[in-house]
Amino acid sequence: MIMSGIPHNREVSGKLLGAKANNRVEVSFEFFPPTSDALAEKHWQALTRLAPLNPKFVSVTYGAGGSTRERTHSLVSRIRQETALEPAAHLTCVGATRDELEEVAEQYWSSGIRHLVALRGDPPEGYASFTPHPGGFAGSVELIEFLRKKHDFEVSVGCYPEIHPDAKSSLADIDYLKRKMDAGATRAITQFFFDPEVYLRFVDRARAHGITIPIVPGILPVTNYSKIRQFSSQCGTQVPAWLTHLFEDLDEDPATRNLVAAMVASEQCLQLQRAGVTDFHFYTLNRADLVYSVCHTLGLRPEQSTVTA
């Protein structure tokens, strides 16, 4: 039964090696640091809600130009100290010198953080494009090389199944991901997408190009359709017409919107699972219930909580 407008392509079902409909999945979750002390408790509640699903890791984002540096460091340190979860801290090139990034990396290492998400980073507000800091790195490849030489960090990186907005071509984009792997990246996490076949074709192209590290699909449940449209225009993700149709007239109906969002994200993940995908990375937007319901659909059940209340 087709529950939404997501296209079903029988040719891609079971396409990946080892595909099984009942594959046990593993998940990871992305949070952004709370922007105020008042929101910190709500964030911790979201973390607490998802922790019993035993994620492989939980990552914490890093604001443009290092705007949330202290909050990011505080949050990943708290996760490390107070939970059994594995934290991963985002680190970007924007607005920082090599010395500043070295200092941050050393702080993470001394705090027991062994996993970093190394990104070029988005331009600060008011800037149209990325401009390397005069004393910093030209891009994520240099940052990855630097981090791997400093310590034996696990380094995750981003990738774009629908091509990075700044890439000259899809081939150039794939080649840059290969350079990230060669520099020491251990995992790639995709930008969000809505058509499962987009991800599967991207993985095929990456493997043909010699990229062997895990390529984990990034899943973004649609909690706010207007914001998703904005995010998509910034990162090059296509918003299909069927998705627009599903969320028509739901701006003032959050209950129905959440039900539709859960249906769409669950079906997207189930199609990927049937094609052999076993790892999923969820962009939670610090909202746990919707992500929890999708994970339940994938077969995940809670284990003993790893977060203190």
C-alpha cells in the first residue's frame, strides 16, 4: 500500500548488497545547542526521550562563524559526563583561524570527545558565500587532515545526494567527497532528501568512484513545511510536488501536520530499509516525539535509559 506520494520503484528494492526487509537498523541523532538557558531543559528532555533507542552517537551542531561554540562545547561535555551516549561535536572552518580550531579540538580531546563532524560551514549571516579566514582553512578537506594529524578522532563529514550548491558539477562533488575520505573521514552523512531513489543513485555513483566509507542517509521529518522549503532552497534539496500537496492547508493544524510528517518520514525510511539501508541519521530539530515514532516504525525498541533526568 502506498501511504503517501513517495514514488515506489520496484527496481531499487533490495538493490544494496545484503538487503533484507527485516534488517536491524542503527540510528544517530543531531541536535542543535539551546540558544538560551530557558531552552536547555527542553533540549535535555528531547535527548532523554531518544536515549533509550541506543543511538550510535548524538551530534551537536555548531553555529555559523562559531556563534554557538561555547554552548556546543558545554552540551557535548555534559553528554560525555552525565550519560553513556557517544557525543559528536560539529566543527567548521567559518570565521576561525587554525590556532582557534586547534584550541577547540584540544578542548574536545581533553574532555573525552573522540568524534567530530568536520564541515566547511555555512557563511555567517549577511554573507552570500563562504570566504576562508586568512589564517584558517580553505575547506573541509584541510580541516579533516589537520584533525586526523592532531589526534585519532573519528571524523564524520557531510555529502549532498542532490549536489552541493557550490559544486561545479555532480562529478566534482563526488570527487570532493573522495578527497574527504582520503584525508581521513570515516563516515559521510547526507544532506536531507525526500526521494529514496535519490540517495540510492548517489550511493551507486559514490561506490563507482571508489568511495568506501559508510554513507548514512540524513532524514529530516517535516515539522514545519515553510521552514523546510527555506532549508531546501539553501542546500539544493528538491521539494517534490507530492510533498507540497500533502502539507497544503496544514499550517494551522499542527496535530494533523505531525501525523502526516510521521507517515512521510516512516515510509521514506522503510523504503530505504527494504533496499538494504541499516544506518539512519535524524535531524531532530530538538523535537523528539516525531523522530521516536519513525524509529519505532523501523523496529527500534527502547533499552534502559542512558540519560539521567
